[in-house]
Amino acid sequence: MSAVMAFKNRGSMPVAEADTASKVVVEAAALPQAAVSPAPTITDIVQASAQEVSPALGQKPGSGARIINGARELAKAVIPPLLGIALLLGLWALVAVKNSSIPGPMQTWDAATTLFADPFYRNGPNDQGIGWNVLSSLQRVGVGFGFAALVGIPVGFLLGRFSFMNRMFDPVISLLRPVSPLAWLPIGLLVFQRADPAATWTIFICSIWPMILNTAQGVQRVPQDYLNVARVLGLSEDKVITKILFPAVLPYMLTGIRLSIGTAWLVIVAAEMLTGGVGIGFWVWDEWNSLKVEHIIIAIFVIGMVGFALEQMLLLLARRFTYESR
């Protein structure tokens, strides 16, 4: 209707104005009809305000939500362990109140402060700080564990690679593996005639079984297709072991090493209690003879933390070479 009216009134206005008005009307008619926009809601206003404020603060939209989610994940990782430790301390304090012979957390803390003020003192061969005793135990564990790895890992490869050897040694391993490690200590004393190598022998004999069994299982789980391809290519046995078996068996081998180091750290404390000398096990027994119960509790925590640290380091190493999780 506007176009018709403009056409009728064209004679009563200048030509230039009439052409301009017609052009504006035609362009307006060619545009799509705009829908009536609804009134903005409160959510739209808040989102628009956040988009305007975020660049002013130098943050991307949604960074606040990421910070909140990160804080929530951190709380999930930190709060449960703290609650567990608080529960342990509470139960410990309750037992200490009921039994006066057991020192409480504060009394043990005071003793630990004094003890760790100089953990590496030396007042003779049988009077040394707790630091030297822990290092002596770690040295025995390292030597015994190292010999166990040098023997156990190759034996595991052989048992997993050759079924005849597996059947031959399976009854021997099944017979000796359940024997308590401390039952081997008198044999070590009889053979070596000294306490220190006897304790190392005990670590060796208790650490070797997990490495043998896990390594053999890893070799047996290697897909047969890999070995068939190696046979077709004419690879030698050393190439098969180094290029095919070793990368595939490495996660299993590291699992056996992690289990072995935990068992070795458990056994060394008991072995040192029986053999004497310098070591965390002997130190615990010596403190018991001196009736220093708070020092025994401190040693329990030290043993636990050292064992936890060793296991976590090997666990991280095992995850590094677990290819299935990548």
C-alpha cells in the first residue's frame, strides 16, 4: 500500500525525492521481516554482563568455572587422606588415654623432634642415629634385591620362553615360594658365618619369586603372532628377546620388581631384629630393650614412609612403561 501511495503522490513531489522514496520503499520491501525480539531474561542479562566483565579482568569466559572445578578436584584429593590421618591420630590418642604405657601423639611428636634434630650422630658402632640405621637397612635391601633381579629376571624369561623348563621348575618354585623368608635366615648364618650377608641372603631369597613369576607370565602373554613374524623374518633368539619380548614384558617385570621391593623392606626389619648390628630393625629392638616406646612408634612411621616412597617410585616407573594405558 505504501508503494501505491508513493506512486500516486509522485506527481506532487520533486522527481529526485520521488525516486529516493521509491528506492527506500523497494529496499524495505526486499528485506525479510524482522521477528519481534522477546524481552531479555535475567539469564541473558547475566551472561552478557559476564562476557563484558571477563575481558576487562583479562580472563576468558568460563575461567571461573574451571577454577571452581579445579578447587573441587583438589578438595577431593586432599580431604579424604586428611580425614583418615585425623581418624588414626584420634584413635591413637584414645588408646593412649586408656593405656598409660603407650605414649600419645604429642609425647611421640616431642620425642621425634629431639630424635630428628641429629639423626646422623655416631657414638660408637652400636650407638648411631636413626638416619644411619635406615641407610644401613636400605643398603642391605639394595644388595639383596639387586642380586635377586640379576637372577630372577633371566630365569623368568627362560621359564616363560621354554615350556620344558617351565614344567621342570614349576614344582620347585611351588615348593620353595611359600616358605617364610625368616626360615632361610639360619641357612644364611650357617653358610656365611656372618650376620650381614645372612640378612642379605634372606632379602635375596624372598625377593626372587615375584620377579620370576611375573616375568614368566609376561613372556607367556606375548601374542604368538609376534613370534611367528620373528620366525618368518629369521630373527635370532637374542633379537627376539631384545626387540620383541623385552618391550612387551617390561610392564610385568616392573610389577614383579615393585612387589619384590615391598617384600624385601618388610623382611629386612625382622631379619635385623634377629641378627643385630646396625639397621632399623636392630634399632627398634634396641629401643625396646631400653623401654623407649615412643621411639618404637617413630620407627614404625619411618619404616612405613620409606616403604611407601619405594613402592610409589616403582609404581610411577611401571606406569611410565605401561603402553596399554596410552
